[in-house]
Amino acid sequence: MHKFFVNPNDISGQKISICDDAGHISRVLRLSAGDKVIVFDGTGTEYRCELEIVGKNECVAAICDTRACTSEASIKATLFQAIPKSGKMELIIQKCTELGIFEIYPFFSEYTVVKLDSERERMTKTERWQKIAVEAAKQCGRGVVPKIHSPIEFDAAIKIAQNLDSAIMPYELLAQSEKKDLRKLLSNIEKQKNIGIIIGSEGGFCESEAEIAESAGIKLVGLGKRILRTETAGLAVLSIIMYENGEI
């Protein structure tokens, strides 16, 4: 069955109003009244429905069954991603959503090249990124849409991260003897229900940022013998976390 996303306020009693995907339902999929669909509200609940009205601007579906989505991870992983160049952020959001990320905080670091100077620029980018998360959540069968926050500064990201159960930051300039074993850090992951992953931009982190993070209790880790690109590092760490937690 096709799956569609609505906001919780689009649900009234046993009826659901589907507006954003109405054109896709009517003109592309050519569904009609009586067809069954799945609707989810982004908070972990999904509804098996029957379409009653199919229009170009709005479709109305009757709820047949309501259930909690079983595709969500038991651990809540938060990605703090220094904003990369080009369309890399969109790729990161899409793939992290597929892997089960809970929320994403884009941030500006010392080596971040991208500049979003005005509030309007930040809002436009955030709206675009959130739409990508919605589409990825629909495609992979999730019941929760990750929250994509408006870009923040590095210091603000660290303050948020240090309030989680734990947080790790890959830092490629660590000496081999100083590199903490990621496997050991994640050995008691069942006790870490909220874990943060802090990833630098193309240039990584400067030394002062690593010092600030470490003094805040963030664990600096190495990711093996090779340096991973910014669009690879977060996905790699998230995959490892999900594997260690039994989600993959």
C-alpha cells in the first residue's frame, strides 16, 4: 500500500485530510475512492485507511485501523552535522533518515564554508531539508519524521550534545595512541538511549573545537586507518550504533 504523511492536526475523528500528496494521489498514482492507503502522522502512529474523496487539492480518507509503528529504533540517535558544501547535506539527511536518526542539528564550525547569513536563508534551507526527511521517511516505512533543526553555532551544538546520555565526535587528528575504541565506547549502548554524533565539515574540526568538545564530556574517537568524508562519517557511525543496538 502507498504511504502518505500528514500533520496530526489533519486528523479529525475518524477522517484524515491529505493535502500535500493530493495531486500525486489523483494524477500520478490515479487512486480512487475505495482504495486502501497507509497514513502516518510523524509521531509514531500509522493509520490504515480507505480513500473516500480523491481530489486534486485534497483527499479524504476514513480510518480503518490505528496502530503504533514498529519500524522505529529503540535508541534515539541525534546527528550534529557541520554544514557541508553543495548538496551533501541533503544526501546526509536522506540516508540518516533511512538508518533511523531521531533528529539532526546542522551547525557552523570553524571550517564550514557555507554561509547562511540571513534568517530567511536559514529558514528556506531548513524547510527544504525537512521536506527531504519527510520523503525519506515515507520511502523507507518510518513512523517518525526526524526533526531537522535550524542551523546553530558550534558552541550551541556542544551544549545540546552534552545533555544527552552520551556523545561522540570523530576527530582525525588524534594520535594513534589517543584514539578511543568506538566498539568499547558502545559496549554498554543499551544504557544509552540518547546518543549524539558530532561530525565536522569537509575540513574537519580545528584543535580548539576538539578541546572544547572534550572538556564538555564529548568522547573523541577515531574511525580507523582512513579519513572518511563528511557525508560518509555520520552514516558510518550511525550504522555502527544501530548494529550494536540490534537495529540492523
